[in-house]
Amino acid sequence: MAPNMEDKLTGLPGRGSFQSTLESILAGAEGAPVSLALIDADHFARINDELGHAAGDAVLKAIAVELARVPDAVALRYGGDEFVAIFPAIEREQAFLRLERLREAITAISTLQVDGREIPARLSISVGVAACPIDGSSEAELMRKADGALYRAKLSGRNKVSLAYEERMAPKTSHFTLTQLERLAELAKDQGVGEAVLLREALDDLLVKYLHGFRKEG
């Protein structure tokens, strides 16, 4: 774990620890599965707007407390209202069950302590889960698959845990010019990765750019 990377609000390791932690766990897996979960607080922007930032902080602290209790999970705060849980040597379906119990624990929270007073609360989380090797072997691929699963959880009503699933691939030749494909091949060779990996990464960046408002809504 990287030193001095603790998130001051929640006490969990912060985003600065994430990449090195995930890399270390994947490198030490030696063929065993590793599951990765991305966790968002639902309607977090609305909570901040309607109840104030102190209430938003209380929500994050409450989620962090419950997340730290999840068995076999390495829990981190990724930033904003996003958390990460890494499960060394845990299959995707087993991670799903642990995260379902986390989701239930979050929805069971009925009050929050805010500025020395107790206020009523209705909390929920959305979660996307991917695992190595079934969904990918690299950090980037796992993050992309888990983020896709999280997006589907949000889009289908929130307050749920969604698993990554096999993606349908479309041929690229009819969508790009010959010059673009030639440059793509050169870049893939230079970076030592597949062309499809670069295309998916670029498309994800584009979607994040234009769907940023949706993710911000929580």
C-alpha cells in the first residue's frame, strides 16, 4: 500500500493507493481469481443539494464503515461518491453475494449523525463487478468491465449489484477510414496492446465526456 494515501474523510485508503494495490493483488494472484467492484452512492448530488455537504459527508462515512466490514474485501475510496472493493482469490459470483449484503446493509441505514443531530436518511448504492480472468486480465480491462456493469446498474434503476457480461463486438472496418486504421495499427504495435483495446478505451473516454452529467447525478 502506498504511504500517506489515506482518505481523511472516511479513513479508507484513497485513490492514490488504488493502482498500486490492484497491480500488487493481480501480480500475486498466481492464477487465482480477483474480483473488482466499483461502488457509487445513489443520488449523491441530490443529497448534497437538499441536505447540505455535511449530510453528504455523513453518507460517505456511513458507506465506508459498512464497506470496511465486507469479508475478504480490500476497500478504498476512489473519489467523490465512488468506492472500490478488491477481492483477492474470490470468484465474481462470491463477490456479488458479499456486495449484495453490503447493499442491504446500506439500505437498512435509517438515520445519519449530521452536525451533532440525527436526521432521517434513505441511502442506497449501485455496484458493478468484474473479475480476472473471466472478464479480463489487465487493470484497464477490469476497470472498464466493472464500470460498464455499474453504468447498467444505474441505468436500470439504481440500488442494485450488476455483474460484467460478455460484450458483443462489432467489426471496425466499416466505421473508420484506411488512414485511421493504419495509424491505429501503428499505435497498437508501439504500445504493445491490441487494436480493439485501444478502440474500446477511446470510446469509453468519449462516453465519459458526454455522459458525465449522468454519472454526476449519482
